[in-house]
Amino acid sequence: GSAPEEKPELMAGVNSQLETMFDFLPTDKRTKVFDLMQDMQGKLQKAMKGGAPDPEDMRKLMKESEAAIAGVLTPEEMLDYNLRFSVTANSMRMQLAGFEPSEQEFLELYKKRKAYDDEYGAAFGGLNLKGEEKTKQEAAKKTLEEDIKTQLGEARYADYKRSEDYVFQAMYRAADREGLGKDAAVKAFDMKKAAEDQAKQIRADANLSKDQRDTALRAVREETERSIRGVFGEKGYASYERNNGTWWLNSISRDPATQPTPTKKP
């Protein structure tokens, strides 16, 4: 038969949805952007045929694609495009849900993070840099964090960093599913931090025997579980637990249900 198309037919059956997604563009530019996006997808698929793609190759492909699309759009249209479709913007929407940024906060954060991602490929897991290049990357990351902190201020920056924490993200999703709001997730997260501080003090107490230490840590875990269950409710906590949200409790004390039963000596 005939050879397959190099470009995947991604647009088949979703034209109306894409028309809505691209309603910020003039009609004559939509087709051009569609074609460029399909071309990019074809190249990305080729890059991934051999397994996990090289982050540097992915970064170059994305930059080439963005440059081609930027040649079609005005700077304002390009910004709108990137806010909808760039890897940076989409990863921010997932990571910062619990931060609940205002439109202006999101836009300013996006501009800073996009510049960093374009240079160091952070959106693809980061480049495997060494030596001088690694030093430059670390300096750029530090500058990025300082710029964000200056933009947001101390209190809002603390909210921002909390939202990047995987444990908080799971708590936020659990609270959201139950309609409890962000405050419930913040309360549960504060309980986690308090429990970890208690556990640290217990482990540092040289006056405790191993059995006393284990008993105290188990009590901290059980009390923390009860407290978070009280915040989320039985249904919410069950959902949180089912989605592997409680894994961090094992860093305080192992779940008794997962520990082997000691064998009795004859």
C-alpha cells in the first residue's frame, strides 16, 4: 500500500475543539499554526522511537518549532500561544494549583520560568550538565528563585514553594475532590510538618531506648493520621490514602500493617 504520512493525523475529529482552542488567532493563521504543530509532533515522535528521548534534542526541537511559529504570529499572539500550549505553562498549571496564583502572578512567573526552561531544558527533566555548564545552570536557578521571591514577597513565596511540594499537591487534590478548599490542605500540611519536627526530636533524644523511641514515633504517626482524617473526613481520607498520599507517614514510623510479624522462639 501507500507509505504512511510523516505527520500524525492529530487533528482528525477534533477540529471544532481546536477552533475553540485557537480562537485567539485570526482564521488565516490557524491553519499555518496547525501545520507547524503537526510537523513538530512528527519530529518528536521520530525522536522518541529509540526509547527515552535526549533532553537536549527535545529542547532543540521545541525551540525550532517555537521559532517557526513565532515567524507566523505577532509577539502578543505568540505569548497567548505559549500560555496555552507550552510545556512550561502546562507544568505550572499542574504544579501551582495549590498556589492559586492571580492572572498577573501567573504571567510574571511564567515569563521567568520560561526563560530558564528554554535555556536549561527543565521542562524535559533538565539537561545532564557538568563542570562549568552545571555551575552556570545552578547560578541561573538561584537567580530565578531570588527573582521569584522578590516578585512575590516572603509570605506569598512560602505559599509558592509549598505548592511545589508533592505531598502538598496530593493533599490539595484530596481536599479539592471533597470540596474542602485550600485551607484544609494547608492545615493537613502543617500537621505533617509538626509531626516531622516531633519525630526529629524523638530520634535525637539519646535518653530513649530503641523500644521507647519506636513507641513514641508510632504514637506520633497514629495521632497525625487521626488529625488529618479529621480534616479530610473518612471519605476524603480514604481517597487520599487510596491515591498513595500517605506514603510520607512511613518516614515517621512504619505502618504496623506492613511490618513482618515476629516469629516466636520455640
